[in-house]
Amino acid sequence: MLDRAPSPETIDRIGRALGRFDLTLLGPEPERLRLETLGLTEYLAPRLREADGALVVAVVGASGSGKSTLVNSMARRRISAEGARRPTTFEPVAWAGGALPGTLDALRHRLPGRLVDTLGPPPQGIVLIDTPPPDVTDAGGVSIARQILDVADACVLVAGGTRYADGAGFDLAARAGDRGMPVVFVLNRLPGTPEISRVLVGDFAAKLAARGHIDRAAPELVVPVAEGPVSAEMGGLPGDWITGLRKEIEAIADPQTRPVILEQLLARSTQVLGEALTSLRALLIAAEGRRAVLVDPVRIAYGRAAEELIEAVRSGAYAETATDQETFSSTLAAAAARRASRASREIVERWADLAPDLIEPAQLGHGPEVPAAARERIAWWEEDLPSLAFEVGAKRLRGRPARRMVETVRRSVADRRHLPAGRDARLMRKLPGVVDAARSRLEEELVGILDGDSHRFTAPLGSSAPEGLLAELTLEGDG
């Protein structure tokens, strides 16, 4: 086994760190790198813990290439559905002699699929997985075949004898090669004429060599499988039709070959992980910089809007509305909505230069919920005034005294010149500081109303990276 392989604990730590941020702010490619790197940790950690666990062999290829028929042929029973409908396989099907290895645990929690445990298991130490075509995706739009390949130890790429020229599925071969895993290339459904088959196999080998998937254009590096009679009962070919493929699978399972495969995989996977982490640290810094640049106009615009609204209240601009609770809250709510609209226009104008791709038509103007939410928060502020009076003045008021106090406080907050008289004046002398406290609470609510609307702009930007995250995105510190 690899002498300097990272510890499973280090990989677990990196995996947790990769799940604590996203890079969608920088576009789909950086975020794809993060997800692929997370998938790599989901392979490495359990593989390092279970070096003797079964090797996962992913059978991949384009729709109609005959993957399911070959898996059924290997198992000598119907493992996967096969037929003329394309694609037939929409979910992964694992053929194993027992429990699945830990390298598949994370994937099994995300993807539907089946485990087939048969009386005729695959070669000892092997799990064979029939995968959907590359264009079949999960709920997040990610190719299921690619996800399975990312946690596999070996790959069988199946191409159809009449369709291989379009290169369908070759990107999966490149992905497998990048991870350092052995790839068995199968040219399936070849015509029965040997001369034509040899030409097709030679051409397929040449195309693989041209793409760098094999080191030379040698036909012997391709496993040919002829079009043959498919059993209605088992959904596969007769055993002697897939002798070459069976030998390749058995070679992967060979106890002498297995350590070599794993050492190569772990070395390459560790190298890929280290390179990816270097890129991700730089991308995370770039994302934080872009987030700060985009958040700043939002903070400034909505902060200014809140200050203007608070200053308007302090100046008595809404004093005439304060004689009635409903009028006061509706007027203040409308004022908050107007200032939110103005702030949104400022942000859209600024973002037009910084991030036009993030601007949506719905962001122009205040959010649709602002007026109602503002009225609700201002009404709550008024309803809470008796509790505030008890908190500030230790006076518990109920009934008419409480209503008189609320009316007086509302008018005093809206109009600093308001002078209560008679019983109201005597009541307020018993509650020194309550008006100032109420004014402060109302200003907090007004700030909250506008801050809530600003989330329409800041939420898509994501949260700032947690403290210490960069230090966790490294292989350093491993013993």
C-alpha cells in the first residue's frame, strides 16, 4: 500500500470542510470542482479504511451500447433490465456477493438503486455496477454514471460496434484515466463477419489512442464482443461469447493485481486531491473577494435607506399620522417600501457593472412582502409597549391605563414636541425613559424591515467562509 497515503481522518476533515461552503458565486465550473473534490474524499476515506474491501468496477457507456446485457452475461442471470427501449437502465444496479464496500456508502444515501446478491456472485473481491447512460442525472442535474465512476476502483467502458465513432462516453474514460484506475475497453455488438469486426476493432483502438486513452493503437487492447443470441430468461449472451471480458474482470480481482491497482489509485487520487485543494483555496479567496465587493453596495444602499427613514421619524415627518395606530403603521410601512425600492435601484445600477449575471428583474423595486411585513413589525412594536413599560419602569399596566400609555408613547415617538396633559402626563412621569426606549425599539424594527428586504440581494451570494476554512483545505498536518 502507498507509504505516504493521507490518513482517513485527514480526508474526513477535508470532506467536512468542502461541505461548509460553495462556489456558485464564481460560476458552475468552480462549484463543479468543489463537488467533484468532495466526491473524491467520499472515495478516499473509506478506501483507506478498507484497503481489503471489494473493488468496485463501474460498467459505463452510452445508451444502447449493451452494458446491461454484458452484466447479465457475466452473472448468467438477469441482473439489469435490457431491451430496445433507450435508455433501459435509469438507476445503478450493483452485483455483489455480499455487502457493498464503504466506498459506496455516501453514494447510496443520495442515489436510488439496487443491490443484487446472487447465488452466483461475481469474482471474489469484485462488485460490478451497471450504470445509467452518462446523460441520466440525479435531482441536482449531475450525471449518475460520473458519480459512480468517482467512487469506483476500475472501469469497463462499453461502446457499441455501430456507434463508437461518435465518441459517446469517452469523457468517462478520460475521467477514469485521470484518477489512475484501470479501464477495460469493450467494443460490443460487433457484426458476425470476422473481417469487418477486425476493422472496427482496429479503428476503435486508433480512436482511443488518438484521445490518449491507450498508449498505442493496438487492437489487442480492446475486448471484442460479437452481436449474439440474447437469452430471454437471463437477458444475456452465452458464456463463451464474453470470455475475453470475463478474463479482464478476473485479472482485476486477482490477489496479485489488486494491491498494484490500489496503490496506483491511492497515489493518483491523493495527487488529484492535493491539486484540487490548491485550486479551491484560491477560488475560495476569489469568491470571498467577489462577495465582499457585491455585498458592499447592498450594505451601503439599505443602510442609507434605514438612516433616512429613522431621521424622518425623528424629525416628526409622520407626527400627524400618530393619532391612529393603523394610519401610523401603514404610513411607516409605505415609507419603508419606498426607501427599499430606491435602495434596490441603486444596487441594480451598481451591479450592472460588477455582476450583470446576478441581476434579476424581480430585484428592481421592493420585495412584494415588504409592506405587509413592515405593518406587522410596527404593529408588534406597539403591542409590546406595555411589556416595555414594565421592563423600563417596573410598572405593569393593563386596561385603560395601558391603552393611554400606548397612545401617548406612539405620539411622543412620532412627535418630539408632543406634550401629554392631565392623567397622561402624570402616567408618563411614572415611566421615565419609556419613550426613549420605545423610540429605540421602533428604530430597530425599521432597520430590520429594510435589512430583511436586502436579503433578496445577499442571499444568492451565500455566506462568508467560516473562520479557519482555508487551513482545513489542505493535506498538510498528516503524519
